[in-house]
Amino acid sequence: MALKYLALASLIVLYSLMFIGGYVSSAGLGLSCPEWPLCPNGVLPDAKYFIEWTHRLVAVTTATLVIVTAIVSWLNKDAHRKIKFTSAFAAILVVTQITLGAIVINLKLHAVLVAIHLGVGILLFSMVLLTALFAFKIAKKPIESTI
Ligand code: HEM
């Protein structure tokens, strides 16, 4: 039961994070907060850092949800091995993505790294989506052909 809702919460929060990331990028706010892990002024920064700071705060929330989902799926003996695989892969990807986010800032938005940040984000979304689908058993139903 907890696994279903953890997987769903991860999916919703991750989707919002990718939306915010897209806004950060297209609005040119990528270096609005030049330090890492916190913005200047610490945990509660000035309004000018708000969007980029929100991206980091939601990233930490996403990482917590994704990692807890993986731990719960591995502790649950009834969980299918497909869920164990997708959730563990998602946990590895989320840690990679946060590390990559820090490198993107340190290397001043190097184009290749920003592209990899987007690519890893899409892969992460796919794994979290699959975990949620498996948790709700939607993927278990065979698709019947009408031909
Ligand atoms: C689970 C974690 C994360 C996910 C899924 C994620 C996802 C994204 C996405 C989808 C974009 C838009 C990319 C584009 O349009 O090309 C983005 C942009 C960005 N992210 Fe993240 N992000 C994460 C964590 C972080 C962290 C921890 C940092 C920094 C500490 C960070 C820094 C940035 C920056 C600076 C941009 C804007 C790049 C630019 O200006 O082109 N991200 N992120």
C-alpha cells in the first residue's frame, strides 16, 4: 500500500521538478544562484534566487521520495522484481542527477552537461513512471490485440 503512494508521490513531485527545471533553463536563470549547495544568504535566500532555489529544494524532496520508494520495495517481500529493478535504477539516477546539477553550476552551464542533465532527467522520469505503473499493477494486464 505504502509503495503505491510513494511511487505516485515521486512521479508527481518529479514531474513538477522537470517543469521548474525547464523554466529555469528557458528563463536564463541557471546561474541566478551561483553557489552550491545553498544560494547566497543560506537556507532562506533572497527573492532573486527563488526559482533556482525552488529547483534545488524540490530536487532534494524528489530524491528523498525516490530513495525511500526503492528501500520500501526492497524490504517488501511481495514486491515484484520489476519494481525492485526500476526503483533501484531510479535511486541511482536521482543521486547521479543531483551530482550532475552541482557540476552544471560549477562549470557555468556547460552545454554538454546541461544536455546530459536533461537526458538523465528523462531516463529518471521513465524509471519512476514504470515503478508507479508496476506498483499499481497497470503493466501486468496483457494488451489484447483486436486484429
Ligand atoms: C532529481 C533532480 C533533478 C532533476 C530531475 C532536474 C531536472 C532538470 C530539468 C528537466 C531541467 C531543464 C533542462 C533543459 O531544459 O535543458 C533542469 C535544469 C537545470 N537544473 Fe536540474 N534537475 C535536478 C536537480 C538539480 C540540481 C540539484 C541542480 C543544482 C544544484 C540543478 C541545476 C539545474 C540548472 C542550473 C538548470 C538550468 C540549466 C540551464 O540554464 O540551461 N538541477 N533540471
